[in-house]
Amino acid sequence: MKIQRFGQVAAAALAGSLALAACGGQQSTPSGSGSGSGAALTGSIVSDGSSTVGPLTSAAAELFMTENSGVKISVGTSGTGGGFKKFCAGQSGMSNASRPIKDEEKELCAKNGVEFQEIIVANDALTVVVNKENTFLTCLTVDELKKLWEPGATGKVTTWDQVNAKFPAEPIKLYGPGTDSGTFDYFTKEINGEEGASRTDYSPSEDDNVIVQGVSGDKNALGYFGFTYFEENVDKLKAVAVDGGGGCVVPSSDAARDGSYKPLARPLFVYVAKKEWAKPEFKAFVNFYIDNQAKIAEAARYIPLSGEQEKTAKSEIASLG
């Protein structure tokens, strides 16, 4: 499974950077891991949810487990919505989310007695991608993206010249996240003005790798997903700049953090069940995740938290007691 391989690669890269730091006289054990601080940690942690956040949590988990071999952490990718369904049913202790929890999901958690805490873990620049051979799609305005993706485009906007007269009269082929995806919710709200409002004649998948394969295999295709998956597939895909009103901006770490990549820059979260907090291994992993967030994000090709965001994350953890 790709998410597991990606986590292992990121963890190996991070472990290597920590080893190099140790050679320079710095501490070799990541903070919060529980290593050398008493009895060895044991137990299991179940995490599920967003395919966008999943690789980041997987990278954190792989590295944590190298320091704590008695702890087993699983990371599923059923989508943000699918993850919340499991989380609110008590089937997972951590839910990875590329959007905030919805009111109806909060109600489901309350109904099942699941109390939780939201923790910000990274940032994302939701990325619109096209085939490497595409030469005409270099920048799209929000209005053009809406014309392409709004519900009314279903069965009607089928060639690229209908989006912009300067584009060729080539057939449009679209790939995107499924309806359980937080990325789908975020994109449709920011581009179409209403969460969940989208044309239906596109190829949906909760697996971002399927979107990568679809777009890389058709020179007239377009899709969207988290920045990390573009970074992993930059040899196969090209990112399209987005004009949110201030000119064309290419997705990047800096553009996401300075606010210039509008309106597709967003924070990423994990939600933790308060009942799990009493477990030493769970508490250690969450603290480890945030204490090392910048190094984990860099190794896994994510956009780390700003200084203020890191303070927020630590305050959110502190509220758990």
C-alpha cells in the first residue's frame, strides 16, 4: 500500500537527519517518544481518515514505532468523512482530517459518547494538476475552475474551449476525490460556493494515486488533490497556477503559509478521542507528533506549522490534561 511505503521512506529520511544531528552533539532521540523515560511503551493505536493527512500520520507513526517497538499504529485512508464515521463509532482513536469536523459528525460523536479534541498538524496547498504534455493549461482563475467543476457543467462543459475560448476544442477528462473526501468538501466550497456541490460526470476516487494515474495517462485530463501527492509525482504531473484575484500563483510551501495561494491553501488536522488520552502510548505518540512536526512534515514533503500554529497545537494538546 503506497501510504505505508511513503511513511517508511519519510521516517527513514527523518531518522537519518536525527542521526546526523546526533553526530553534531545534539540529542539523538526525538522528543516525546517515550524512549529512555521508564517502562517500555506497549499497545496499539488505530488511525483512519483523510488520504491527504494519512501519509503524514504514517510517517510520524513509522518513526515513533522505531523508537517504541512495542507500540503498533495502523493508518487507514477511508477519507475524511469515512474516517469520522469510524471515529464517532469508537472504531478508531485518531481521525485524520483535511477539513474541520461537521456539525452532523459532532452530533454522531456525541450520540455515541465520543469526546474529542482537534489538533492542527500541518498545512496544505490543494493542487490542481494536469498531464506533463499539456501546454495550454498553465493558470486557471477561480471563475474558470467553477465553470469547469460546478454542478451545471455536468454533461454540458465537455471541451476545453468552453472553459476559455483560447483553449483548444479538446475533450475534457476530469479526476477528483470522492464525496467522502475532505479535499472534495473543501474544493467544492471554495470554488463552487457550496460544500458538496460538484459536477458528477468525473472519475472519483478516495485513493489519490488513482487520480495521479488517470491524469498522467491522458494529455487533456485535469485533477486535484493535496500538495504532497503532487510533490511525490512531479515527474508525471504539472501543477496549474491559480488566480484567486491577485494574479496567478503556483502552489508552494511559501505561498500556502503567506496566504498568497488563494483560495486553496488550508490547514490539516488530527482529531483524538479523549478516552484514548489515558493510555501512555497514545499520549506519547500525539506529543511526539507535534514535538517533531516540522521535521516530520519536511521529511514527508508537507508544509509545516507556523510558529503561531505550533503554539495552537500545543495548547490543544494541553487542554486534554
